[in-house]
Amino acid sequence: MKKLKIGIIGLGFIGSVHIDAINRSPFAEVAAICDTNREFADLAGKTFQIPKVYYDYHDIISDPEIQVIHNCTPNNLHFEINRLALENEKHILCEKPLGMTSEETAALLEISKAQPSLKTCVDFNYRMYPLIQEYKKRMQENELGTPRLVHGHFLQDWLLYDTDYSWRLENKVAGKTRTVGDIGSHWCDIAETLLGTRIKEVMANLVTVIPTRKKPLKQVKTFSSSADDGQQYENFTVSTEDYACVMLKMENGVQGIFYISQVSAGHKCDLNIEINTDKLSWSWSQQESDRAWLGYRDQANQTEMRNPNSFHFANQYTHLPSGHPEGFHDAILNNFNAFYQSILIPGNTDTDYATFEDGHHIMSVIDAIVASSQTKRWVTVTD
């Protein structure tokens, strides 16, 4: 089986993660990369021994050798690059969110539906952890009981100080929401994946904790230290949220709440979700992703370590023996491999990865959350 030829647009933090995952995939290889920063693009090309380096996304998309585009650019470029890729008959994998607005994502969904031979994917990689996929199936088989409640959080601290800066703070680049779109979207996708149902109504409160920040006069890398080493700044007014709390109702009757923050000291990538059923409670934390907690009323609680020998449904997503932790990079690889196999195996419609349809739906959830915070009322999600 010939490997798919991949073109990556955008070489920031997540772009390098994509390169690493593709280099470990048996189904694909990086054939070209693209970034507007020529020096950065050239260095990446040499470092990773990538044969083609572009500086304009039009050029990489029009390259006849490239079969799949990975869109790792800032949010404001997602719509145009995704649209152009589909028009050039490229399969497309896009970082979340799929677009800046639900109007953009709806348009992309319609374009993709008109070309059913082209596969689309949104990189909601957290759903591709082995234990998430295993318990998704166990939930479907009613092994855990009837779900009643869902709750959790996603906390980070990389924007704790007023000198912390990223393009994600700029609404003209990132969109009208930041924390909800950046990490809340992942939490919503995991909740819907595990429960096999969609969020239908939300009540939200969004808060800008640091309304004025100091923007560096020179470019800084996402997640880099904010230590003041003589850096010069200009004052920057922030219009997007640092924190959000969201109550939700799901189509199957499950209700719940989650809260998210990018200004909570000590929390790096602290994603947690818990589901309460009529039989037990089940909880999973991304920072301890090889374990799940099960709580009972009439017997001792349990901690289950990821063990391929005890998996019933998700063996294709776990690759190491128990006790050898699998993490973020492995979930990314699982997502890519599932996407690539859907391209390489004709007629394969059993997809565990998020498609453009899922990406549009989550964007509609984000819109409803923002509208709810603005109007201080429950808002129905309209796909």
C-alpha cells in the first residue's frame, strides 16, 4: 500500500506535533510543508528532511503530488484554506475550530457534502485516547448503566500573567471566543463522544479575568515562558474570555456542567470528565490518561489501568503493553491513522474521528455558549 502524500500548512507548535505523528504512521509521509515565515519553513524542511518547502498556501494546495492537506494555521485562515483544498480535490484535516463562525463551518460542510469522495477531519484528538474509545463502546453496550449526569473541567495556566501573549488573544485572528473555542470545544467533543449524544441547550458565563495585557513587540511562541528578559511590550485590550462555566442539557436527557480556564496556576493540560449513571460513576483525566476511575455505592471503588488484554472494543487504538503510558502524541497518531485508513480503504464508513459535520456542530455549540453568556439565558444549539 502506497503512503499518502501529506502537505502541512502552518509550522507552529501543533504543526511540529503533526510532523512527528505522520513520521510514525505507516499510512502517510510528509511530502511538503508551508509557512509564511521563510526562515522557519526552511529550517523545518532541513531538520525533518522534507523534500518540498512552500511559503504560500496556494502553492502547496495546487501541488498535484499532495493528496492530503493538514491545516495547522490560525483560526482566521481555516475557512479559506479548507475551501481551497476541497476545490483542488484534496482530503483535508483541520485543527479545531473548523472555522471562525458557524456560518463558515456550515459553508464548508456543504462544500464537502458535494464531494463525497473527499474525506474530512477535525483534529479533536482527545477522543482518540484508548480508554475514551474503549469506554465509548462500553457505554453504547450499556455496560455502565444509564447515564444521568456529566461534569468536568479543562484548566490551564499558560495565560496566567498579563505578559503572556498569543495570537489566540486576538479576536480578529482567533474569533469571538478563546477559551471556549480552544479548550472548551475539546471537552464538549469528549462528552458527546462518550455519551453518544449531542449537546442541545446551554447556559453559560464567560469572564475576561485579565482585561488588559502587555503584548510583546516581537513574536513569541505559544506556551513559552513569560519571564521578562528585557522584552518590550505595548498595552493590549483583551475582548475574549479567560474563564467560562457552562451548564448543559443533552439530547438523551443527560444534564451537566463544565468549567474551563487558561489562568489557573499549576494546571497545565488538566482535562477531566466524569459521567454518573444509575449504576456507577466513571472518571478520566487527560494528565493520567492511562487510568480510569470507577466509583460505586455498595462496593470498593476501582482504578482501571489501560490494559490491551482487557479491552473489548478499542484494541486498534492501543499499541503498548499495560504500564507503558500512551499519551497526547499517541492520541494524535490514532486520529491521523483512522483518518488515513478511511481514505485508503474504499467504502470504509466506520469512522471514530471527528468529521466536518462534527466540527460544524461543535462550532454551533460554541456560538450558543457565547450567545448565552451575552443574554444571560438558556440558548438552544442550532446546527
